[in-house]
Amino acid sequence: MAKAPRETLDDFARAKLDALEAQALRRRLVETDRREGAIAFRDGRRLVSFCCNDYLNLSQNETVKRAAIEATERYGTGSGASRLVSGNHPLFRTLETRLAGWKQAEDCVVFGSGYMANMGIIPTLVREGDLILADELSHACLLSGSKLSGARVEIFRHNDMAHLESLLAEHRDAAEHCLILTDGIFSMDGDAAPVEAMAEIAARHEAWLMTDDAHGIGVVGHEGRGSSFMGNAKAAVPLQMGTLSKAVGAYGGYLCASRAVCDLIRTRARTLIYSTGLPPGTAAAAIAALDFMRANPDYCRRPVEKARSFTRALNLPDPESPIVPLILGDAELTLAASALLETEGYLVTGIRPPTVPAGTARLRFTFTAEHDAADIARLASLVRDRIVPRKAAE
């Protein structure tokens, strides 16, 4: 008897898409033209964006743009090869020195993106026979890097230090090395990790703490230096990772650590070794942005202040970051709420599983230094009068 033909690749893809569509989980790219401040255009309509991670609006800053243009005109559009072959442009060392100084670390390594950084750093530091403990809401790239490492991975409840302690008591002695992973500021919830407490726990158990500060650098902590600086003194975090694509307004990822660790990363991290270096213009933009941040600490406080004005208008708890989630639960309800706000002139993307856990679909509001107070007040009014009642009716 002849075998039935196997499912074709296109049939497989269509079936997956149909299933996602039925759950309101299919994604689509929407052409969006970002402009200065918090303005975006979609289908010719002017919108005020409250979903962008450009917290300090530095991607549109004239000094930052000019630095990128001048470096591109002088050095060209690309770095030509892996940094270890011919692509280690002098601007990289300047950028790494700036970041290391900003984070009060001995050294720094810059990667092509934050995702690539975590996919390279974690497998370089731990392997089979080692232990990783990660917060359950850690960014996907931390968890992907953990799986790639081959180490045993245990997940602790979100920001639950007692659960972290219990897992260390149960598993630490069986592992040679132990790496504790967390976001500094959690990207979908906006809350901060208890970094100081985690650093103390890590030291007591001879573990290494690594924070992903993608959403912390530039907007939280002393002078905007990030989540390791939210206490009275810098927390003892040996591995400070982050990105250059959010508050910094450019692109790329980084690790600030000791000189020995950074030298090891340069030698062994596969996502650095086998990737072309960042374009010179991107490095120059990041340098200019960091210089701006250091010179303007009051400006770095603006995004959280803007977020606070929004939460207080809605009687929500004060935020720890520029990120404010409104959990609606249902994916279809979340998409409808996002569409309603867009008709009113506001761009707020609905966040659905698997980006967030099942049953926690949400509107994720992000606030920038250049948001107008009147827009924030009107947005809060729309949420209070048109969206919160829908949530209550569910």
C-alpha cells in the first residue's frame, strides 16, 4: 500500500498559524515610522507611542545621530569581520572603557546584541556538572543561554529569595560552579530584582550573580547607572550584562566584569568569536549617548517620573522603572484594548503569551523622557474610563 504523502513544509506552517490565530496569538509586523520624541506614524496616522524602549529618546538625539553619521562617513558602514579577525575597531575599546567606568567594573565586552551576549556569556561560564538558578520571569535569552550551557537549570519563584535559598541548599553542593540569573528590571512587569539581597546570597553560597540590566541602564539607580546602583552603594554583582538598544538609543549588548572574566569571554564566547562586530556608527552613537547620560543625571530620572504620574492618576502602586503593565488576562481582550487606544491616537502594544505567562496578557506602557504631561493624563483617563471597566466585566 502506498504511503500517504507527508505534510509539506507550507502545510505545516499554515496549520501552526491557524492554531495561533484561533488563540489570538498570531503575530504580525506592522510598518511603523518612528520620529522625534514619542511620535510614530502608522498608515499615515500620527500616534503617540507608549510602547517604545527608547526611554531617553536618545535614538533621536541630534548629538547622538551626528556621532553615528560622522563615524559612518569616516569609517564606513560595517566593521568587516569578527572582532578577533579584522573587526575590532578602535571605537569598540572606547565604548567598552566608557561602559566599564559607568558600571564601576574593571573591563567590558561589547556584543552584537543583548540576546547574543547572553547566548555567549552563560555557556562560557558554566557547563555540564554546574548549576544555574534563574528567576522564573527572566528574559528568554537568559533561559536560552542556560539551556545551551548544558548545566542543570533550576527556576525559582519570581523575586522569592526564600525559594532561591532553598534551591541552593538542595543543589549547590552537587555542582562545581553555580550561576544565579535575573533581570535587573523585569521587561514585562517593570519591577526590580532585589539585587543587593541576591548578591549577599550568592556570596554566601559561593555562587556567581549575573544581572541582565537591559531595562535598567540609563533610567534607574544612582545617576542612571542601573539596577546594581539602586541601593545606598553599588551591589556586589560580578557580572553586569545589558543592552545598548533601549535607554542608550543605539544597538548591541555588553558584559561589565573583571578583566580576567572579560578576557575569557573574548577568547571563548562563540557569539562574539563567530559574529561580525558592530558597525562603527553604532558604536559611536552609543559612546555619545553614554556621555549624554553621564552629563545629565536629572534627565535620566524623567522616565520613571513620567511613569509615576500615570500610575498615580490610576491609583496604581508607584513604579520602580519606566515600565507599567496593566494585566487584562485574556489575549483577545488585550488586543481589543490596544486597538481602542490606537483609534484614540496612542500606540500601546498588547503583550501575549509566550512573551508573558498564560492568562497574563497585558498592555505594557513604557514612558520616556520626552512624553508630554497632557498626553499622559489623557491616556490615563482613557484607561480608567474605557479599559478598566472592560477588564472588570470579564
